[in-house]
Amino acid sequence: MLDIQIRNGIIYDGTGGAPYRGCVDILGDRIVSVGQGDREAGIVIDAAGKCVCPGFVDAHSHCDLAAVSLWEMEGCLRQGVTSCVAGNCGFSPFPLTKQTNKSVLHYSEGILGSSSWGYEDFCSYRQMLKREKTAVNVISLVGHGSLHIKHLGYARREASRRELLAMCEELEQLLEQGAAGLSFGLIYVPGVYTGEQEVRALAEVLARRDRILAVHLRNEGAGLLQSVEEMLRVAEMTGVRVQLSHHKVMGEAYWGRSVQTLAKVREAKERGIRVSLDVYPYTAACSTAMVLLPPWVLEHGTQEAMEILQQEAAYERIAGDLQDGILGWENLVKSCGYDRLVVVRTGSRDGTVQGKTLRQVAKERGTEPLRSLLELLVREQGEVNVKIMGMCAQDVQRILLDEAAVIGSDGLYAPGATHPRKNGTFGRIIRDFVGEQKLLPMEKAIWKMTGRTAEIFGISHRGVLKTGNFADVLAFHPEKFRDRADYEHPERFAVGMDEVILNGKLAIREGILSKNKYGCV
């Protein structure tokens, strides 16, 4: 007898093929047949009028630490997300040492959320996830930032030959332990200090094992085209598979450049270069406010940066750098402006600044925006997140519809309100792009959120409904499943996801969330 049978649904199997009516049969944690007739089962789910598809795979998440919390991950599950790729943008809670643990976790708090945990290697991180149990399946990349800081600290210089060899050897070990690849955050410290030689050396390690390199580009505004070209060059020279993370165009002066970036990606694919990208369906980004500062501010670590920001000489130097720019650094203040930088979180939960632009905050305090920003960062010890309203809808739509694109939320897990993408991305795709605008057929949208993503990241036995695969299965009415999160209420969960089966267990049944965690690593 089967454990679960889903009957009468319209099956979108995750391959992008045409849907068909049928059953999905589940025994234990596996799918044992798809499309066959009625069989006896302990639990029968009548999915008449519903879409039945694989669990969604979030191509870009920052749930590294939050994954063990059902409360933190409820927003994911209510969107139908059953698997998350973590360790993105150069951030991961491993490999850390006693010396680097505190500073790395403090700097990444606005991305990963607060934690006193840090892990020596992937094995110890994975052991923690297994011990605590995860609410979703976790696939983790190695964060280059953590790896680099372990061997070089925050030094603003190129790695020596010995240091580079040590990083490559450790990356080999982490991949051997089961890490899915490596991520770069080339806009963040220390990625912003990292030259192409280091990128290539680490990419060669990945290429030998056919693991993926996910990259937050050096520049998504003025230097966007050159940044894309850099990664395509690395991919061509090393043979590594490259994922362009949360691909976007930042800054009104550069809107429309997605036409050129996507053309470059297509041309590269035609030459045999393996490149793909992910995207979220919003026109605002969100990150730690520390990314607004010139990279030299953080060259001695986060605590020292707070002291530097209180010096008048530092203020003058930062003001000059924001005005004139620094070669190779993405100047978000200049490309977007203080009127498009909105405070969405502070460590102290200061309601007097939340939801206001940096210009508004400065006006209320009777000062100018830069000084107000530095004072806020010092007061909050760097724990400030900003929403960056830097994109246009046309670029987002063009990127999302491209054949190379899959869907990633870029969900942040800092406590407090941040951005609707964490709780709304997948519901928004179905409601907006499939339903209201009719830009994507359902089978193509589901493919971009399931089978294609699993293929890109090498996630075996998931992403497609077929015999032998793990039983991650969703059932929902396409007209009722929708996002509710917006910029004013980013915490709102999606509605209409009726059933979520995760590794053969009902994580959500008839819209009710289970109290148990069924994910795996």
C-alpha cells in the first residue's frame, strides 16, 4: 500500500513539458510512480482542479542558519519552496576559526541573521543541520568570503602564491565533504579585494569536480558589462559552470543594459560556455548598509570599521570616494542616490528611521545624508539594512523571461522587516508572470523553479516528478496561490499553497503547517 497518493491533479512534472492529468504515488520518501491509475494509499489527496508539481527550488537563499527554524522557514514552505541553495554571495558560516568567527558572523548578520555559531568546515556545519533538523532541504555553497578571511584576514591585497594554494586545497576538502560549489560576493569585503587570478584559481578547482561557481558580480551598474565579461572569461578559461547571482541592472543611468548582458550570455552559451543566472521579480534590492561604503573602511574588520567611521578624516575621505568613485568598486550611493536608499532594519529596531530614505533621516536629524548614515552605522554597530530602489521593471521582466534564468529569492534572514522577496518571490511568479500578465506558461514557470534549477546546481533526484526521485511535491489552485508580501508588509506569507510534501511527509496539508521538520542536507 502507498503512503500517499495525489489524484486527479494536472501534473506539471518540472521538465517544461505539457501538463497532463494523473496521479503521483509516494512510498516512504520516494515517488514510486507518476501518471498511473488509482491505488490504495494511507493518505489520498484529491487534487481536482489543482496544479501538481515538484517542490520549488530556491536558487539563491541565505537561510544557512535559519534553515533549522520552522518559524523562520514558514514563509518558504507556504510558497512551496522545499529546497534552498545557501552559502551565496560569498557568505557562509564555514570555514571559520576562533579568530575569524566573530567578525565574519557580525559582518554577515544583516544577510544570514544573528548567530554565535560558526563552523570549522562543511562537515561540522552539516552535522549541526542534521542534529537540529531542517525545515527544508539545504544545498550549500562555500562562501568565498569566509574562506578568504580564514587565510588572509581582511587585508586589502592580492593573495600570495602560498595563500592561494592553501585556499585551493581547503576548497578541495570542502567539496569532498559535500559542499555543492563556491560563491563569490565581489561587491562585499573581502571579495571586492579579490583579483581575477584568485577567482580563476578557485574556479579551476571547481571545474575539476564539475561544481558550480555562483557570483555576485563586481558591479551591477556602471561596470555591469565588464563584470559579466569577467565571469564569462573565467568560465571560458577554466571550464567552470558559472551562475550569475540575482542578475540585475542597478541605477537609472544604466537601465536597459540587460539587453546587452543577456546577449553576451547567449553568445557565450553558443560557444559552449556553461553559464546561467537567477533573478527575483522585484525592482528593489536589499543588503547591509555597509556595502554603501568604500572597501578600505573594512580592511581591518568590522569592529575597527566602527572606530574609523567616527573620525572626521574618514568622513572626508569617504565623501571624496563617493563623489569621485574608486576603480573597480560599485558606488551604489552615486548610481542610485540617497532618495532611493531606504532603511528597512536596524539592530535596535529603531522605528524612527525604519521605512525612511537616508535623505529623509538626514533631514529629520538636521544633517546631510552621508554624516547621518555614518552616525547610524556607528550607533547600530553596523547592523543596518537598506532597500535599494535601483532597478526598472523592464529589465527585471526581460531577465526573468530569458531562457538562461531560473528563480531565486535572495531571501535575507536578519531579524526584522527586510524585503518581500523572502516570502513572496514564488507566489509572485505564479500570480503576476503566469496569471495576470500571462508572460510565462505555467509549465515554463515551474521548470524555472524546479527541474532547471536542480539541473544547474547538480541536485540529484529532485526537481522533477518521476519514479525514484525524492517525494517533494506541491498541490495548489493556480488562481488561489499568490503572494501577499509587499514593501510595506514584507513579513506576509503567500496563500493558497494547499499541500506541500517534503521527502514524503506532509509539511503542509490543506493549508495547515506541520509542527515537524522534514528537510534534509
